[in-house]
Amino acid sequence: MSWQVATAVSEILAAGAVVLSVVYLAVQIRRNTTATHSQTHYLTTTALSETAATIASSTELSRVYRLGLSNPEELDEEEYFRFAMIGTSQFRTFENLYFQYRAGLVNAGFWDGHRENILWFYHRPGMQIWWKEKRLGFSKDFREFLESSIASELKSPGDRRV
């Protein structure tokens, strides 16, 4: 066998190895992407659930939250502070979900359901008061997303129960 034939065979084998490596990497990237999406979904769902569980863990906290959403002027200073802290926790989770969606880590179906909820909470009278005080603590993109929404365009009824 001549050196030219040996070189040609080596080049063909090397090209084949490169193709196999690229295919292997593509499969691994796809698996990693799926795992990342799954983890993002799990972590976001967990954070949303923890906020709801915290609110539901106390009759008093639930009362403060519900009253804060609709009639914040009826809260005393301490109650309003608690309501504001819940709002901060809740909207930090919403902001994270928004960021993950924009980054392509949350699928459109998951986002669509939560988008409606986020905007419903945002448009509650108490959240509007809270938002005016806290809005600059959130990213510009998230602020623009919320502030460009129109309450009348929501699919959820404005008088729905929390």
C-alpha cells in the first residue's frame, strides 16, 4: 500500500470520527437542553408553590394578602408591610419566570398560563399601589412587560377569587 492510499484512508477515517463526534455532541446538547428546561420548570413551579403555601399557612397572612390585593387602604402599617413583602417575593418569582421564558428555557404553553396570572395580580388595586413604590427594583424589561399590559385585555375576570 502506498503512502498516498494510507493517507487517504486516514483522512477518511478522521473525517468519519469527526462526524461521529459532532453527532454525539448534538445528542448530548439536546439531552442537556431538555434537562435544563425540566429543571427550570421544576424550580419555577416550586417557587410559585412556596409563595402560595406561605400565604396559605396563616389565616392572618391570607387575610392581609387578600385585603391588600383589593382594598389596601384598609391595612394598617404593619399589615401593609407584610403585604408588600409578599408582593416582592411573588413578583421576584414572576420576574424570574419572565426572564426564563425570554431566554427560551420555559416553553410557550407553560408561559401562557402564568402570563395571565402574573398580569391579573399586577392589575389588582393593591399591587398597583405597591408597584409604584417598588417598580425600580425590577428589571427594565420586566417593568415594560407589566406596564404595557392592559387590564381589560386579560382573559381572567377582574373579579375572580384569588
